[in-house]
Amino acid sequence: MYPPFLLFLSSLFLSFLSLSLSQQPPKGYLIDCGASGKSVIDGRVWLPDHDFISTGTAKNLTVSILDPTLSTVRSFPLQNNLRRKFCYVARVYRGARYLVRTTYYYGGVNGLNFPSPPVFDQIVDGTFWKVVNTTENYQKGLASYYEAVFEAKGTTMSVCIASNTYTESDPFISRLEMLILGDSLYNTTNFDFNALSLVARHSFGHNGSIIRFPDDLFDRYWEPYEGNHFVLASNKTPPVSGFWNIPPSKVFERAVSTAQLEPLELRWLPWSLPKSNYYIALYFADNSDSMPSSSRVLDIHVNDVRYYGNLNVTSEGAAVFSTRWPLDGPTKITLSPAANSNISPLINAGEIFDVLDLGGRTHTRDARALEEMKNSLRNPPLDWNGDPCLPLNYTWTGVTCSEGERIRVTALNLTSMGLLGSLSPSIANLTALSGIWLGNNSLSGVIPDLSSLKLLAILHLNDNQLTGDIPSSLGDIERLRELFLQNNNLTGSIPDSLVRPGLDVRTSGNQFLSPAPS
């Protein structure tokens, strides 16, 4: 039995949609990964990526390619196939809906030993998005792109590249786009809990190049799809100012149909889909020169399950969509003439998205505290970008997190990482910490007040260059069992509060430190 789903029918002139449409490019970011400077292509500015990411290596492809934004990449070190993520972080408008599109063209950037592109993961904030596998397209000389719709949950959004168990060489990215969508687009999706990952978006009957901006105001890609179907062409296109999801008017110039009054069967998509819930949107407009008495009414089935009945397709157009439709395997869409229809069925365009469950976010205070700690280090770990704890397989180096609905940071272990810098007082805001291991680094400055860390049992700060007094407030941490401070430059005396049964305090190697009073 299929789970409940929602269907909506909308005409071109929905009264509550009042968008002011223009030919201005969509707002957001066009990022040319690995580029050294700005470029202007078709009147749109592409930015170099160095303001959005602090790690990875910019590389130039040695192969000839026509699209200049694909001539460079940013590559990220694999390093023993550890599950590490490398994140672009951009300022965004909280609550705005963003089209996120990543594009990949390998160009043999990892050398002759790796003729095929690497396979890896991509992540947005704390949500696993998609496995990137561009091998098939690359063998055809084509770039690959991935697209999704995410709502900004904060003032920044991170888009991350991450190695997985199948990654054999350095992951990379060619370009990244983050474009603001209109509030009315895909607004039946609950973006508090979900995101949409594009599976396919086609203009049926179209046989030219991809339809995009300026035809599509939000620069979505509508790929041509002709197949072996009868094609109807028309010079008349409906206005789309109030059309659900605002498809470009160009998709209504052509449609696939049947030459006779019979069902139209689309094997769309031509590949098998994994079991999931999908957002499906289908777009129709009757722009043919049919007789006034003609009636084009459709019954729509998806994999032989009734999707919508008695859809009256007129020149004003219509859109039908489901927010959560279960699919598994091959997909077949059947458009049958209804009993009161006397002309053949048609369809102009369609979209399918996989409905992703959001992966959540690290507790805001913990995320901010780690960000401040990162800023206090001159050489933080390379993967300290994006969400610290999520996805669970991609926590920041040295960070251990809890599971469940409330994600907290429970331990920090950055022993022998060669860290330079100071200990940020923000560590005291990580109130779920039970252990801190920062020994054998080159940290300097004073030890901050950590008395707010009531769960802290282990604090190892040994073998650094810390100065100043040992804070007496450390004695207020009742659960503290190990306090390792040896081989620093601490001064003063050991506080009385640290002399108690069950607490192992080690302070040797601090030349000017006095023992605790007897």
C-alpha cells in the first residue's frame, strides 16, 4: 500500500502568486573553483574560490576545454582514505531557499596513474547529499553536474566534498553555484525537515541545447528529451508569471504526444531509481491549433498507479505534482485520453527530485565555540569547516559527538597535531565535554577558566608552551580525574583545590612552578 501523498493542480493565473519577473540573473554565488581571479561570462560574474575555502589545492587542467570555468579545479588530499570533508562556506540569508549546483570535469588532474575520476561524497551542512560518480560522462568527454534545493538554516551554508570508501585518488570540484530561488518554488516541501536532490528535469520534445538562464529565471537546467515519440511544435507559448514552480516558457514550445487518440507512455526515467520518496512535477499546455470543440483531458498513471485523473489541458496550462511519491526501480508515466477527450495526450516538461531527510545540525553553541577555537589556532585541522559533527561519518578531526536529536561535542582529541596558537576561552562553552586531549603541540598563552565544564573528567595540556598560573577554578570541576600539565612554562603555585583524592595532577617540567602548600 502506498503511503499518503498530496496532489495539487494549478493554472497559469493563480491569484496568490504575484512575482515580479525580470531578466536579471538570479542572486547568489557563481564560484569558479581553483581560478585565480574573477571572470565575466555571458554578462555574469564568476568569483575565484579563495574567499570561500581555506584548504585544498588550485590546479589547472592540461587538456583543452571550451568552457573556461571548467579549466581549473580545486583538489583535496585523500590522505590514507580517511573520511574527511572539505567545505566551501558562504554567507547566506537565513530562511532563503537555494539552488545548489556542483559541476565536475576531471581532465586527468590526478595524473597518469589515475585515468578515471575519483568517486566521493558531497554534503550540505550536516546532510549527506549524493555520491559523485562522473566516470561515465567523463568517458564521453562530458562534465557532470548535481543540483539540489536546500533552505538556509543559519547565516552560512557549507557545501562539502568528502572521500568515501570508494575514493582512490584526490577528490576535486570544478565549479559551485548557490542561487536564491523564489519563495513560491517547491513550496509544498517542508524544508524544515527535507531537501530536494534533482534526479531529472526535462523539456519533452526539445532537441536542442539545455534550456537555462535567461529562459529560466532561476538558471535551472532543463535537458532535452525527445525519444521516439511524436513531437508537437508551436510558436505560441503561455505566460508563466503565475505558473506553479515558474518553468521557462520555452519548454512549452514543444511537447511529446501521440499521432492518434491513444495512451502516451514515457519510460521516464530510462534508468532504475533507488527506493525512496520523490517529488514529481509535470507541466502541460495545449498550444496546438485545435478546433474549438476539441477537448484534451488526461488520466495520469505512474507505474500503473493512478496519479491524477481528468486533467483538462488548455492553452492556459497546468501543473500537477506530488510532494512524496514512492518509487523503486524503473519509472513509467502513462498519459491516457480520458473518456471525454477527443484529441491525443501531450506533455511539455517534468521534474523529479529525491526527497532527502535533513541530517540535523550540531548544537549552535558548540558549533560557535569550535569556530572560535579554530580562529585561535594558526594551523587548525584542514577539515575544520562545515558542520562539526554531521554527517556522523564526517565529524571534524579530533572531535567526538553525541548522537540523537541534540548533537553535542563530547570530546576533543588533538594530541600531537602540531597545533600553533592559543587556547580559546570558548572551550568553556562546550559544556558536554568529558575529555580534552591537547598534549604535545605548540600551544601558548594562558589556560582559560574551564570551571563550566562540569562533565570534564580528563584534561591533558602537557608538552605545550602554556604560561601563567594554573587556574584554581579547575578544582571546581568535581568529576576531573586527570590533569596533565607537565612540560609547559607555567608559573605560580599549584592551587590547593587540586590537591584531593582521586585527582591525578602532573606538573613536572614547569621550571618556575611551585608545589602546592602543605
